[in-house]
Amino acid sequence: MEKSIGLINQRIADGNATVVTAEEMPALVDELGEEGALEAVDVVTTGTFGAMCSTGAFLNFGHADPPIRMERVWLNDVEAYAGLAAVDAYIGATQQSTTRGDQYGGAHVLEDLVSGKQIELRAISRGTDCYPRRTIDTELILEDLNQATVCNPRNAYQRYNAAINTTDRTLHTYMGMLLPNSGNITYSGAGLLNPITNDPKFRVIGSGTPILLGGGQGMIVGEGTQHSPGAGFGTLMVTGDLKQMAPEYMRAATMHGYGVTMYIGVGVPIPVVDLEVVRSTAVRDEDIQVDLVDYGVPSRSRPVLRQVSYAELKSGTIDLNGEEVTASSLSSFRMARKVAADLKETILAGKMQMVLPTRQIDPNRLAHPMHETVHAPRVCDIMDRHQVSITEDEEIRTAAKKLLKGETNHLTVLNQEGRLVGMVTTYDLSKAVANPGKVSLVREIMTRRVVTTTPDEVVDVAAQKLEQYNISALPVIDKAGRVLGMLTALDLGKLFGRRWTR
């Protein structure tokens, strides 16, 4: 049994169409059965509202007098890409202000434009015969632009991994703040309301599909960047007119420790043309599984601790090894629900017609990692394998003698089994000397909470540890906690010096 797009559009035009949200559809299928739902329902509306860094807009400013070929452009001190044409630029949401850093960026410029605020345009040029002007500084509002076309290379993720952090320090990521020692779980996405979740085989979602984008009408261009539906991570490239959008559905934000991003609403209609569409739109949060991933491992392939459903995530707590861990969403289900409801009203009002894709999206594609011709150096490539150790029960003066030999400024402290339990530096010894008689053994002055690295860790990650903890060396240990060497700021300096002189 099938239903044609023509019939659905005729019902929309006549005001007789039945449109339901993806949240309402599962109960209707239970009540009416699949064939009954196919006969009764014409369109299912979806919605999502979350942070999407891959957001931006092409802007055309019109020609100045005398004309200028803008080679570098700033909007409210946020640089836009001007390598397009004389007075065109693309501003990306994550580009940060040259004066305010991550407190203001491209996302804020877009939100300000949509909100009707005035922004400053600055541009410079080397000047040419046909474009003699070299600088321009003016103020404008959205209506002053000829075109302001939002074009998001990647939007409406099919699903997101949930994030957790098993390390002993707080992490600041695009998945928000992750507390140490598995202190919380964060996730994103609208679950059963998510567009691609309701059409995972891309049978009715594709190039030309009409959508709501940022509160205004837009359309799907095709598959998005990083599109990987074969792994459950399909994406969409979308476009729309910024002048039709609303600030309620385009909100700039800053993720602490990560940078600027933009929350944007996307709603995609699913025409109910056959039983397979009925089945896919009857999906529930219990059916949608995601991986709970340890973001404490700085690798592309992070460990998966378990699988969880959106139903579990939305409950607010996840059972992890017998412990209840709080789960919280970075996206807004309330706003996703509002996007789906707005799309429903738009269709019922006859303001949007359904179309089948003019070009299908591949439902099996897998994104591949970057092709690296030069692999990132590992700690084992540059570490100092000659390291000086001492046991925790030895006297401080023994440690002092080892340090005074000038071989090192850091002594690793080992227990009786030869495993790392602490570290002593020349600074620790100087404090002990300043307070004579109060302490006598190494274990009394050593640092017990030692930040370490491993031989296989990427050097850039190790360098970040040195910066974050404001320390000058990292003991290199194996899985058993035995010391293999030392990585110091001096080692890193030599490496980075070679990088820049290549």
C-alpha cells in the first residue's frame, strides 16, 4: 500500500491533511496499526535544537563608492572569509572575535543580525585599477545586505555519543563540562524527534526537501560533511534565508574551555508515503541506542563504556557499574518539540508542500579518518630514557645529593615494588632546607599526586598536560606504573623548534 506525494499535497492544499509530530506518531501506530496509520497520517514533523558548530552564512554587502575588493573582512571584530568575490564573505559560527575572544564570535554576529542589531563592517584591500578603494568602515543591519544565505555544511546529526570522563580532572569539551571520576554524563540530540532518526535510510529526506531552519523556511542541499550513516551518524547540509529567521531559533553560545558555537533549530517533514515510512516514524527513545564514550582518552577511537538509550538518558540517571550517574542534555528537547510543532502548523496552513528528493542521499556511507602522511610524534620518540629515581623511605639529603649532581631537576619516587608513588623536585628540597629539622624522609616532602604520561601518548597531548598543570616534567610510565623515562619542557622545546625550522 502506498500514498502519492500528489495526494498528500492535494490534502494540504484542501486543508484536509493530517499532520502529526514524531513524538505523537508511535502512539498512533499502536492505536491504528501500520496500515491504518498510513491511511490516516499524511506528514510526520521532526525537530531538533542543539549546538551546531558547522553553521555560517554567505553575505553580500553590495558595492561601495568608490568600489573595493574586500580582501579581509571583520564584522564586529570577527573575521569572515573574503576569498569569494569583491563584496562577498562567509562568516562561520565558531570564528572568535579579535578583541573579545571566545566571549563573542561568528554565531553572535548572526544572532545580532537576526535580532535587528547594527553591526560594524571593516574591510581592507591592496587596491586595484577597477577596485581602487583600500579601506572601508561602515555600520549596517540585516536589511542592508543584498543576500544573507545561511549554509550549514553539517547539521541535524542522526545521533550523538554520550560523554563521560574517567580521569581525575575536569574536562571542558564540545560536549560541555565533564566532571572527573565519572561524575556526570552529557548528551545531545532530540531522540525520537530527530529528523534522520525518522528516516534512517534517507528514502524521503534528500536534496530539495523543504525544512524549517532557524525559524524560517529552507531546504536540504544534500548530505552533510562527516556524513556517516553506516555508523549511525548521518548529517545534512542545509540552507535558508537569514532574513526569514528568528533569534528564538538561532542562539549564540560559548562552551567554556572550547569556544563559540550556535544553537539552531531544524525541522524536517516526513511525507508518509508507504508502510516503511510508518515503521521508521514509529521509533521511540527506547529504540535509539548510543555509545557512552570516555572523553578522558585523547584519541579518535575513545573507549566505549556501555550502550545507553535516549530513554535512559532522558530519565536523568544512568547506571554505570552499579553506580547512578547524573545525565544531562546539552540540547533542548523543549525547543525541538516547538520546532516540530511550528513545522506542523506551517504545513497545516498550506505554507509548505511536500517533495521527494531530487537527489538521494547515500544511507550506507562511512566517513573515514584524516589521511596523515606525517604521523604525530609520540612521547617515546623524544623522552629522556635516563631518569633518576629514589625510594620513598630514603633520607632527604640522599635526594639532595642526586639532584646536586646536575643530572636532573626531578626525582621519581618509587615504592618497594618499583612503582611510581611520587616525585621530588629541587623546589621541594628548597622548602625542606628552609625548614630544617621538621622533615627528614623523601615521603614527607614528595608530591604524591603525580601527573604522568605514557610512551604511546601523542606529544601534543603531553604538552597540554604540562600547560594545564603548570609543571615542567612528566614521568613516563607503563601500565604497571613502572617508570620508563621522563618528558620535560626542554624535550618539547627541541621538538617544536625542529617543527618550525623544517
